[in-house]
Amino acid sequence: MARIVMKFGGTSMAGTERIRRVANIVRRQQHAADGTRHEIVVVVSAMAGETDRLVNFCREANPLYDPAEYDVVVASGEQVTSGLLALTLQAMGCPARSWLGWQLPIRTIEAHSRARVEAIEADALLRALDAGEIAVIPGFQGMSDQGRVTTLGRGGSDTSAVAVAAAIHADRCDIYTDVDGVYTTDPRIVARARKLKAVTYEEMLELASVGAKVLQTRSVGLAMKEGVRVQVLSSFIDDNATPADDLPGTLIISEGEMNQMVENGHMERQLVTGIAHDKNEAKIILTRVPDRPGSVANIFQPLSAASINVDMIIQNVGRDKGETDVTFTVPQTDLLRAQALLEDRRDVIGYNRIITDSHIAKISVVGVGMKSHAGVAATMFRALADRGINIQAITTSEIKVSVMIDEDETELAVRVLHSAYGLDEEETA
Ligand code: ADP
Ligand code: ASP
Ligand code: MG
């Protein structure tokens, strides 16, 4: 007998017909091949598009909305789908019940709209599993110490699933979505993207953090910390599909496990594992900032105090009169706030002009192979130059190179790089 957490995303839960298919997958997973019964916890997202709809209601009601009330509204989408899935399972003769975030409870810090799970009280859940009941948990939501509803940030149901898997020591956390695994890049952009049998936690963490939204970044960090075995796979399958226990999707595993797969010939080691893009950042340029100690601190301190994440930063070489331009990126959703904060402090910082641009994209190549091989960045710059794509900024980490380009060139850049690193799937005749 195994204990398995199954998470279903928004498109998998979009409407009663799709929920019936999900219930069918859950019911089949409960019955192991050897006749025993697996223990099953299901974590669900709201129906596709529902959370966006709820966010818009909040904006219409009050543009400066209180994050605590925002959480009350946006958490409701998952309450609906968890109840509907429990009802559908019951209709199929499977004992099932929903457990809302506050009922378990899933305890989080108080940071509304971007809370972090602190602890999950799993006793009631374990008793239900022991009694053969399927537990259905709405993803994305938790409860603060003040007893108020919290949410975990967009895409947070992945994190709910991994946190529950860690709390009940599940054998596996299967993330069911609308693609059948993690690909070398978004398969909706590059038709010849290749499905990966496995990705290391470290690589998946980088890929998610630079825009591969197939998993929420925080869920990968948590899985890595807690050693949760994660599989990404499709819910759009028929009754003849390979069972999840035979691992048809993509496994997220440790580097040690990956090395073993490579040694056993189950995986080929690539220099670059994947390519991701992110169109959600905006660029800010401050011109003619005094080139002296403390200037950069004066710019970034207020942004940090306002919890605005700064990503790429370039400080140009100082020019005449001891002045320099400073360029950096912030999330597009924080651009107006960042601009207002910087304008307020114009005298303290001492810049000349503030220039902003939301029409940019970040393209990143990721791979642990980079740790030991030179030339990945050079290949990237050459391939982009050959297609006339201009690079506006560059950042690197041990296993990643990112460039900022014009947003209109995003799809072209991803395709060009996918080919340049030899990632395209062989064409079948
Ligand atoms: P869910 O609603 O199930 O959580 P998401 O929309 O959050 O699904 O994530 C799945 C989507 O992630 C896919 O439809 C795909 O377009 C996108 N995606 C981006 N990068 C990748 C990648 N490297 N591999 C697979 N899917 C990717
Ligand atoms: N429904 C939430 C969202 O759309 C959480 C999730 O689906 O993971 O962000
Ligand atoms: Mg998602």
C-alpha cells in the first residue's frame, strides 16, 4: 500500500465533466495493482479562469483592497471544486470528504495573498485515510494564527500539495496538469520541445523561478527541502493510459538520483536542460545617478522596504562628472508603486530622469551541466545576434544565463535557442 497525494490544476477541474474524469483517475489510483488499496489525498485548484475572475471582483470593489478580504474572496474558487469533487466521488460509490484549509488546519504565516505554510495538522486526515476515505483538500488556502483565511500566491495549489505530501510522509506527490510532463521549453511555444523523464530539484527551481509556470517555484523549493518525490503528468488521459505508478510523467529528483539514472543509461546528460521565458517584468532606468558609495543603496532600500523584488541590475560604467545610469527590473505588477517610491526620493537619490518600459521579456537557459562546461553563454549571445535580437541586460547564476530582450522577440528567441542547444525533438517521418 502506498500513500499518494494527487493535485489537479485549473484546466483539469474546469467544469463538472472534467471533474468526473478527475474522479475517475482518483478512483483508479486508489486501487493498487496487487488488490490492496492506496491511501489518497487529492488537492484541487479552482476551475480555470475562476481565480482571475475573483481577483477582478476585488479590484472593482476597491482598487486599494485589503489583502485579508482579498484572500476571503479568492480562496473561494477552491472551496467550490473541492466540494464538487467529493460529491462526484461519492456518486461513484467512493467514500470521500473535503477538508478546508481552516478545518485541518493548514497553518500559514499572516502575509495575506502570499502566505507561506508553517505547519499542517494531519491527525484528522490520517484517521480519515485509515478509514479508507479519500480526502479532498482545496489548494491555495490556509489559516493564519488569527484564524483568518490566507492564500499562498498565484499557482499556490502546487505548494499546498507538496506541503500536504511532506506532512503525511506521502510516497509520491503527483501534479496532474494539461501537459504530460516538464518539457525542454513551453510546448505551447515550441512544438518540437522534448518531454524530460526527470529534472533535478535545483534545475526545476531555476526553471520555475524564471517563468516555467508548470510548477510554482515555492513548491519546488519545499519538495527539495522535504525530499518529496514529485511527478508532473497529464490528467487528459483515457482509461488505457500508463498508470501513474509506472511513472509516465516527469520526475523531480535529487542530483544524486539523476547521476544514477545517467549512469544506468536511463537519461542523457545535457548541457542545457531547459529554456524559459517571462514577460511579467518591467525595466526601470535612472539616469545620471551620482557615482559614489551609498547611491545604489538609496535606490534599492525603499523598494526592499516595500517588498518589491528587484531582479536584473546593471550599473553602467561611470561617465563624466561622476555620474552613472542604473537599470533594473521589477515585477510589472509593482512598477507603478516602484516608480512612485523612486519619484518621492528623487532628491535623496539625486538622479536626473526615470525611464520605464514594460515591453521587455527575460529569456533564460538552465542546466546543471553548465557548472562544468564553458561556452553556454557565448552560444546564447551568438544565436540571438545571428537573428538580429538585441540583448539589453544579462544575469547569470551557476546553472543559468538570463537575458533581457524586446517582448516582441520572445517566441523567436525561445525557438532559436532551443535549436542552438540541440534540444529540438527529432522530426518523425
Ligand atoms: P495548472 O492549472 O494545472 O496548474 P499551469 O497552467 O499552471 O497548469 O501549468 C501548466 C502549463 O505550464 C502548461 O500548459 C504549459 O503551457 C506551461 N509550461 C511552461 N513551461 C513549461 C515546460 N517547460 N514544460 C511544460 N509546461 C510548461
Ligand atoms: N487558483 C489559484 C490560481 O489560479 C491557485 C492555483 O491554481 O494553483 O493562482
Ligand atoms: Mg499551476
